[in-house]
Amino acid sequence: MPDMSKMKKPDVKVVLLGDMNVGKTSLLHRYMERKFKDTVSTVGGAFFLKQWGPYNISIWDTAGREQFHGLGSMYCRGAAAVILTYDVTNWQSLAELEERFLSLTDTANHDCIYAIVGNKADLTDSKAHLSRDSDGQSENQTECEEGRTEPEVLSACPTPPASPASLSGLMLHKQVTREDAVALYGRILRYKGLEEKSSLPAEKMCFETSAKTGYNVDALFEALFDLVLPSILRKRHENQESPTVDLEECRGVSGKKARSSCC
Amino acid sequence: MERDNHQEGEAQGVKICDPPSESNPAADTLATSLSLLGNHMFPDSVERNERLGVNREVPADSLLSDVTAEESSLDAETPSNQIMKPETECQDNVSTQPAADRGTEDSAIDNDQSNSEEFVVTMLAKAKLEEQGLGVKGRSSPLLEAGNQESPAFMSHRDEDVTADSWRAHRKHVFVLSEAGKPIYSRYGSEEALSSTMGVMMALVSFVQSGDNIIRSVYSEEHTVVFLQKGPLVLVCVSSSRQSEQQLRAELLYVYYQIISMLTQASISRIFEHKKNYDLRRLLAGSEKILDGLLNMVDSDPSFLLAAVHCLPLASSLRDSLSQILQKAITPNLVFSILIAKNQLLTIVQEKTVIEDTRLEPTDIHLLLNLIGASSAFQAGEIWTPICLPLFNPDCYFYAYISYLDPPECTVCLLLLSTDKEAFYAVADCKRKIEEAMVAQNSLSLIAKAQSYSVSQVGVSDLRHFMYKPFDVPDNYRQLTQFTSPEMEAPYSSEEEKMRLLDLYRYMHSRIHSTSRPLKLIYHVAERETLLAWVTSKFELYTCFSPLVTKACAITAITKLLRWIKKEEDRLFIRYPPKYSTTPNPSKSSRGGKSDQQDSTDNGFLSLL
């Protein structure tokens, strides 16, 4: 598409997929803005550009609602990584990944990598309360009080927990185990016709996170970005090889020169 | 909007009520189901309802005359002998029957009614069965217990106890259900808990339908129940707001359009043709907040009442420069570029060929504004979403690009509508051009200074507030319908007082637009203020004065006000919505770009039609 050349070019595309209410927007929000807050149901898809070192990574946060299902394959076109998200307290959300979302990834790159992410781990796992990431724990506590949109949380803890210990009594049943996610990863590889041996191992690609406490969130995104780095470099290389002149680059340079000389 | 009201007016004019004069068993059943609904919705009048039954013979006119008889009828009690009466509308086939055939016709109706009687009984029995699962029994109606059906373990802020008095006390309930009686949306309380109540509503609709009639409304002492059937959807409003039936129906239409804007009319019809008892909530899940937001806006924003757009007052030079920025940042298949600040319109520019065929209706803009308001939680990103503009074309999607230009404050919002699903990157690029141009011209800080005006600027001492809506005149025919209004200031600064003033305006509006006795000018002395509403061929005006103003004073004040508006016109309204042509080379499009224009029509706009 000629139109794309004018934009600050994203090097690589990452897409978040998954059923509604699993916390895709919250995950991304936690990673981008280091906060957990009440979100409303996403409409369509939202585009974010993340500056990661010298690279521009575009992230598409898609709506999980069936209403927007038709758009899914468009968001996935040319994706280098897809984050398939489910809710650890909701078995159906894992099943939906296979039933509804896997086929959308047909338009992704052939070497696209897949991560399977179980969100809301804080509801079932006390270790997820201690954020592994750099965020201050005190800040998290106050934000937790704002509550979530998901009904389960409100019913489970009508008052915000004072400490993880008091919460453990209110733990929700974990409906999806890590083994279930690993098994799904295997089936995805098979669906894609990939050899298990030559692909990334399931242990590396299955995550359990909590957007609420920040548990494992940075680890997820950073790991994924590291893994897509080869395809970033290859793409940049291809662009350099490309026989077409990149007008944008030339214009950018000349524009800067013109400005600096006139002032 | 306007046209719809008109049609309804005509329909009411030819309204004939078929009189099944003896109280037949069918009518009894209707009475029962009405009182069951009554039990649930307004329990205070339960006993009376049961005694009264249903009177289907009351002609609509007598009802309307009750309302229109007295100037002060807003505060007057509705006569108590008309507590519950469904207004039914006959369809043509009944009225065209010769009088001689009446006998056979009646029996035919009776047959229908006994069929539908069975239906109603079945519906009610079904509802009861559902309740019996709970094991709740007692002297109260089974419907009262509807809310207990769902285990309270999954309570969210949305889930209200539908058996509580506080639930009944809501000023305006809105329900949406499918023709199969499946709940789709309820403004308060969960749809599951209300499934039997909605079943009864559907029973009422089907019962009246089986007699070749359409149920339009039910009046009780405290409440007005208004029904609207649109395709496979049934919308019901239960209101104690004293608004007119037409106003409530117009609000239901907004709800319908908002649903259409998310799913399109074509896909809704397709779904229900395919599967009559489809649960539409599957597709609307997550959109409840958009509908909630719409209903809150309908209650608090007069734009909906006036069916006009409120734009932010802005020096015309600034508005023009913003329009020019938008006009320059275009790409193929871009159709509308809209700039919004503080939820009000700043400017709107449109593709040339589009505006030649049709214009953007205020309703569509209201729906867009509501969508933006309801989806602004995560404001750093750029949203790309399909959206249908129901009055523009109810069956097709636009693709909307939504982005804020001033993060993190997020008050200035850019909305670009394209017909091309794949155009995200091209459209996002337009945003960057717009952003650059606005930085260069320092537009954002100028916009930040713009604000609504105070009524004191008009310089008329007794004038407290007004709403002015100019009508389309031939020379700006294709212009967007707009209105202007100052901030609501003391004594209308509290939420309650604001609502009270809006209610007064709604009352004046209903009198002006009454189908039976429309008025041109009303001078209304209310308890704490005096209002004057005036409609001419050029404008519609609502004014609010201090209570001690005299008629002569008010007239002089209005003359002054009209003169002031004329003077400020360029600032208050978008005068000439600019157009552009999304041809590859916009600089040449001003002359002789005809063939290029054709191209853009082919690849973009036609795909819509």
C-alpha cells in the first residue's frame, strides 16, 4: 500500500486476541501506562505504537466481542506475533481461542509467533499478588480499589483486600491450568503445520499474568519483543534491499535541512 | 425524525377503534396481563388496575383533550377514571370493510382473539413456571419475584434488585426485546431477571397484533408505557417523566438507531429471519454501556429533543482555519472529517459527492458523539471500528477512526469516517497531517479557550435561558440542523434544577408539536419561571424568563434576543460546512476534476449504496 509509507513506519505488528472480558485492554494498559484501571468494552480495535529501543512496535488491541468478529483477520494481517489471551477463571475463554480466534490468524505472517496468556492470575494464585515487575506495590494496592468491570471480582471481594493473606480465603477456582494452555499451544502448532521441535517451546510461550497486580506483564511483552526482533531486523534489511526509493526518508532529511537553514 | 412524527400524526388521525363491546374472555386476559405488568412496574396502583380492567373504547381524542385542555395541566392530576387504557391503532383492512360485513368481521376478530388468548395464557404460564423453580409463593404476583431467579453471586454494579422499590422508582425504564420475547436490553437490572416481565410485554404486543392492531401506549396514573416495533425488535419505555408519547417514542427510536449503528439493520433482519429466537445479546454484549450512555444523554441533553446539533461557539476565522486543516488532510474513500471538543462539534467537512446526494443527519452525529463518549477509557490509542450511520444508510458500515489530539487531557477528538475497511494506515496518516498543521497554527490552545457562552452576554435582564433552532432555508438547504443555547446558570446550576428546566422545555415542546392541536406560540406561567415558546417558518425558540416578567416585556426581550443571535450567527453556528473531493490531487480539484470525482465515487462511495 502506498499510503503506508507516509506514516512513521512500524517495524513489526503484534496483535492481542481473545474473548471479551479476559482483560486484553487492561494488559496493554498495564504495560504501556503502568496502571490498572476500569476499562470499557473496546470497540473495533485500538492501535498503539510502542517505542522499544530503536524499534517501533505497533500493537493492536482488538475487541473480543462477537460483534466485531469480522474485523479480526484484518487486524492480524502481516502480524509477527499474536497474543492469545484467556481468563484463568473461565474455561470457555480458552475454548473460544480455538473455536473463534485461531482461524483469524490465517492472515498473519507465516513465521508469526504465538503466545498463550492466562490473565487474572491474581484471582486464583496468591503468588500473582506480588508483582514481579518493577512497579511499586503500594501504588498497585490503591488502584485495585477502583475495582474492575468483571462481575466475578465484585462478587468475590466486595471490599478490597487488605493483604494477599485475607484474599486467599476468597480465591476463585482456577478453571484453566497451565497444562491446558500448553496443550492448546501444541494444537496451534499442529494447526499451523509447524514442527514442534523447530518451533519455540510451549514453556516459553505460555504465560500467566495479572493486569491488576502487574504480575508477569512486562515479562510477557519483553519476551515477545525479544522474540520478534529477528523479523524486525529482516524486515529492515528487506527494506534496504528494496529497489524502490523511500520518498518519506528523503523528504524527512531534506525537510529538516530546509528548516534548519532558514532559521 | 421529523418525517416519522408526521407519519405518526397521520396514523393517529385515521385511528379507528374496533369495539369488541362485550367484555369477552380475550379482553379479560389482556386485562390480567396488563395488571400483571402493573404489579411489577407500578405496584401502588395494583388494586385499582385489577378492578378497572381495560377499557379499549376510550377514543384517543378525549385522552388528548384531557392533556391539552388546560394551560396548567402539567401540574394537574390526570383524571382518575382513565388509569389504564391501551391505545390501539387499527390497520386499514378493518376500516375498509363495508359496514354490512361487520358481523362476520367481528367473529373473525373473535377467532383471532381466542387464539391469542391461548397465546397469552401460555406466555403467562411459562413465566409462572420459571418462577416456580424458585419455590417462592405468596399472595404477591409471581412477577414480583422475577429478580430472584438469578443467583446473586454474580452481582455487578449493573445488576439491580428488580424486586426493590428503588428499581420501580426509576424515572424512565427502557426495555428492548426480540419478537420471540427474548430480552435484549434493560436500562436497569439484568435482562435475565426481567425475562418474565419482558415476556408479558411481548404477550401484550402479540395479543393486540393478533387483532390486526398495533399497541402504541398504555397510560396509568403515574406512568406512560410506550411501545415501538421496529423490524424484529420491540422497544418499550415505561416513564413517569410526564413526557408526551411522541417524545418517548422518539427516544425509543434513538435506542433502536444506536443498536443499528452497531449491527446494521440488514444484519439484524438476516439474523432473525434465520433464527427467530436468536439471543441478540451475544452480539450486543459489551455494548450495554453505550446504550446506557445514550439514555443518560437523552435525559440530560436537549439536542435529542430538538433533533439538532449543538456546536461549540467559535470565532468564525478559527473555525474556518480548522476546516481548512481538515480539508487538506484527505485520502481516497474518506467521507467525513469531524472535529469535536468537550463533546460539542467544532467543525465538520465532507466529501463533495457525498453531500450532493445526502447530508449527515443530527441523529447520526448524536450517535457518533455518544459512541466516542462511551469508548474513551483508553485514550492514548487510535481506534478503528466499523460503525453504521442509520439515517445515512441503515444497512452498511463506515469505518471510523477515533483519536484524541491532546492527550492526556483528551478533550479534542478527531473522527474520520472512511468507506474502506483497509484504510486505517492511510487515515491515521491524515491525523498526523492534521496534528502537524494544528501545532503550526497553535490551534489546540485556541480551542482550549473556546467555551459556551453566558446568557448575560445577550444583555436582556429577565432572560434566564433559551434554545434557538433555525430551520433550513432554501439557500443553506443541505446544512446540518443546529441549535444554540447558553450555559445553564443559576438558578439552574444544580442537577435537579437543570432537569426541572429541561422538563419544562419538554412540556413546551410537546405542546408545540402536539399532533391533535399543534401550537405556534405558548406563554406559560410556571411556578418559579415564565416560559415562552415560539415556532415560525424560520426558527423554533424556547425561552425561560424570571417569574415576574410581563408578556410585553417577554416579547421585547425576544426581539432583542433574535437580533443578538443574528449578529452572533457566524460564531454560534457552522454556517457553510466545507466540502472536499478525495481526488488524488486536491489542489487541482477545484476546477475540472470531474472525471477524478467520478473515480472516487466508484471506488468508495458506491460500495456503500
